[in-house]
Amino acid sequence: MGHEFMGIVEELGSAVKAVRAGDRVVVPFSISCGGCEWCRRRLPTQCTTTGRAVFGGRFGKVFPGGQAERIRVPFADYLCERVPPTMTDDDALFLGDILSTAYCCAENGGIRPGDVVAVFGAGPVGLLAMQSAQLFGPARVFAVDRVDYRLALAAELGAEPVNVDTSDPAEQVRALTDGRGPDVVLECVGHETPFTQAIQAVRAGGAVSSVGVYVETTMGFQAREAITHTMPLKDTPHGYAIFDRKEDRAIKVMLKP
Ligand SMILES: [Zn+2]
């Protein structure tokens, strides 16, 4: 819990060299050392030094999460990314998880100009994956989900909505592409059923990219559109409740301590 956060640096450990007090920084959700084999291969979520630890998570070494007024960030020189003064908190926050995850998903799909792309899942990651996919110049992008307001938002972002409750989404997507299937399917749900449907939908020899994670901080687009609610720390349970129940058009809830 609280793996996605940013803040102002208040105090430094003695080993920290690159970060200064007063810096406004965003931090990736996964805790990595920067020096092991996997970090050097740009797979920091597989860091063996921390045992693939996540802020507020339960794998590897345990570190508290960011739903708090202060947090200790280990490996601060490697993990803290200074936010340029021209960038708002709303735009920077998601670099730590959902935007980098979504971009990575699209990049790994190997989308080429003119490709047809289907994105399974129109939650926070799926919506950002659709925007990421657009950067690679596809001819069409389909958004596959069952929640109407999320499909409506996907349509506003230029995707063609496909509702999984209407009929088998793999068949729908194939029918919409003259039986051929999309060149690339981005699977942003993380469950077995949509993963299977993604494989059934994709064209012969196409690519299915299921979400993987690394830190990418150079993209600049409208991540803040995913924020539907901003609330103080004390309202956290309410934020989780509306997100879980998909009430009040919730997509992403931001907490401001
Ligand atoms: Zn490492």
C-alpha cells in the first residue's frame, strides 16, 4: 500500500550524494539497488539486493509505503528522480508506477506505424497504455473493458470501445478487423481470462504484451487525466472503497498528506 508517491527531500543519509534537501522527487514503486545484475539490465523490479521489494509491499525486504507524511527512501541516489520545476505533481506522480508500467507494456509490444492495437483493460494502466500506444503511430486502437465510464474515457482518448459483456471480446476484435485480429495486444488487466482472450484475439505472428515494469521517466503526456479524485490522507479508506466498487467514476485516487 502506498507504493506510488512523491515528495520533498527533508533529510539525507550519509551515503547520499546526488540528492539534496529541498529537491522535489518522484520515486519508483519498486525498491532496487542500481548495482546488481538485474538493475544493470534495466530490470530493477527483479533486483536481487532488495529481493524485489516494493514500497509498502510484502516481497523481499519490507519497507513502509508512502501513505504517510514522511517516508524513508533507500538507495536514494538511484531511486529519487528530480522533478523539473515546470512539471506539476499531478503529471509527475505516475512516473513512479502506472505510467512507466503502461509505457513499458506498449514499448514491449513492438507497435509499428499502421498497426492495429487492442488494449485489454481500461483501468489506470490500460488508459495510459492506450496513450502510450498512440506514440508509436498505430492505425487503430481498441479499448476492451466492461465498465462504461472507462470505455467512454478510452473513446475520448481516441480508442474504439469494445464491451466484453456484449460477446466474446476476442471474437469482437477479430470481427472488427475483418477476421484478421490486431497486430499487437496489450494485456493490462492481470488476470488469466483476459490474458487468454488476448492470445485468442491477436493476429497470426502478432505480439501479446502483458504488463511488465521498469522505470521510464522521459515521457510527457496527460497522465493527470487518470486522476479522478484527490483527497486527504484521512479519507484513504473511502478512496479505496470507491476504487474497489468502481463508484463515482473512480479511476485513480490521489492522496495529499
Ligand atoms: Zn539491484
